[in-house]
Amino acid sequence: MTDQDHFAEFTNFLTLEADAIRETARRARREEVERAIGLLAACAGKVVLVGVGKSGNVAQKIAATLTSTGTPAVYLHPSDALHGGLGVVARGDVVVVVSNSGETDEILAMLPYLKHREVPLVVVVGSLKSSLAARADVALDAGVEKEACPLNLAPTTSTTVALAIGDALALTLMQYKRLTPEEFALNHPAGRLGKRLMLKVGDLMHGGAQNPTVRTDATLLEAVHAISRGGLGAVNVVSDDGRLEGVITDGDLRRALERTRPENLGALACSEIMTRRPSVTSPDALAYAALQLMENRPSQISVLPVVDAEGRCVGLLRLHDIIRSGL
């Protein structure tokens, strides 16, 4: 088989699965979808996903997607359910079962016990004529004509369709609940989106003893000592009452040395070499907004003084600290 033949087979498998999803959307019944969304939206507890084998893998993914998009969900293996795990299911929950055949023994065996708990049963099933579909409150059609597998054996198209249905349920619920980006970020604090929406300047800045400052009448040498002591590449210049007057960076020091005669360096005051009215941020500002402030300007900067609502200097934020945080 040539490389071109391999490519053709590869793209053909993708097309087969994509076509199956389109056919599922075309075949979907409005009343069943609306009832499934209604049951899930009204769920006062959690959504319990059930499945065996590859369908179990899909069920676990759907549970994770539901949870991350604002609908608490857990996965329960039916064999575990029959040996004590059923205790996780309580009144107020909704159970969603994923099954291609709809005739899996372990799943059918647990149905009477789910009925005893009076929980609604939504099934994503490959056959609407199956025993599972007949005993469900809602049956969503996940049937496919054939698997993408050349032998029509390995679960491929069927699992892709089931997963797509689960994603569609989760995202429809997400819209129904009007989940905001901020609420989404609360469920993803370690992800880049979560950090951009949640991480504050105050979480990253150098404050207190880590924020050495100098007065406006301090000498250039005192500024050099302060920068070396802080190890931040800059020092904030403040008034007697702690208000920010300016900032001195390594670059400011270098430029002062270039333009000043050596015999006059000792007399230079910080007020003469500092950058006045520098760009600033606040502890409550988003770190991502501070990053944009540093970068979206004609000349990029690597530090930002941090001031409170009264203009008092409370810290220094470095570009290095923002990048290290993963933003």
C-alpha cells in the first residue's frame, strides 16, 4: 500500500465518523432531546454516568465534561454498583447510561435498583428497540449503520457518536444555565483560561519586605543597593507617606551613567533618574491584564509598580513572574 493509499484510508475513516455524527443530528427527535435536557437541568443532585467497556470510557468522559461545564457528575461502573457502589445514587440524581447494544447484562441487572431509588433514567443507546431503551425515561438514538473499523467490529463510529451526544448535552446545559467565563474558570484554575480569569496581581507581586523602596532624595548609589537587595531589576521610588513617585530600573541606571560625568554621579538623586508617572497596576487587577499593559505599548516594559486605591506603593510585579505562572 502506498503512502497515498494510507492517507486516503485515514481521511476516509474521519469522514465516516463525521458523517455518522451528521446523521445522528438529522435523526434526533426534538421531544426526546427536550425531555433529556429538562431532566438534567432540573437535577437537584448529581448526574451519574454508567457504561461498560468502551461505552464506559465514553461515560467517564461525559461525566468529566458535565462537571467542568457546571453540572456535577460522577461515573459508576455497573459491576461496582451491584456490589455496594449503588450507594452513590440518591433521590434527586439523574442517571445517564451509555450502551451501544442496550442489552448489557450488568446494566440491565441494576435497573430495578435504580427504579427503587426513583431516579430518572436517560440512555444514550445504539438501538431504540433494546431492553434498555424500553425501560428508560428518555432514549437518545446513538445508532450507527456500521463501525469505521474495516472489520465492523472495533467500537469506533458508535463511540464517537455517543461521545458527541454527551458533549451536546453538556454544552446545551451549559448554555441553559448561562455559565459565565468566570464560573467556568473556577472549575479550571490550573488551566490557562482559569489563570487568565482568576489570577490576580496580588497573587504574583513582590510586596512587603520583598519590595524594597527608596525616597526621592536618595542617591543613585542607594538606588543601586536597593535594586541589588531586592533582586527584581527595579526599585519603586516613594514619598515620605509611601505614595509612588516613580520607578528606577536597571535601564534607568544605565542611562544615568551614560549621560552623567563620573565626578557628578555621587550627587545624583533618585528624583533625577527615575521614570516619573510610570504605568501601574493594582493588587486586585487580573495578572493577565497587567501582562497586556506591559506588552501592548510602543516600548515594552518588564516591571510594573503596584499601588493601592490611595496611590500608596504596595509592591512590584515582574513580567518574569507572570510568564512563570503559566499565563
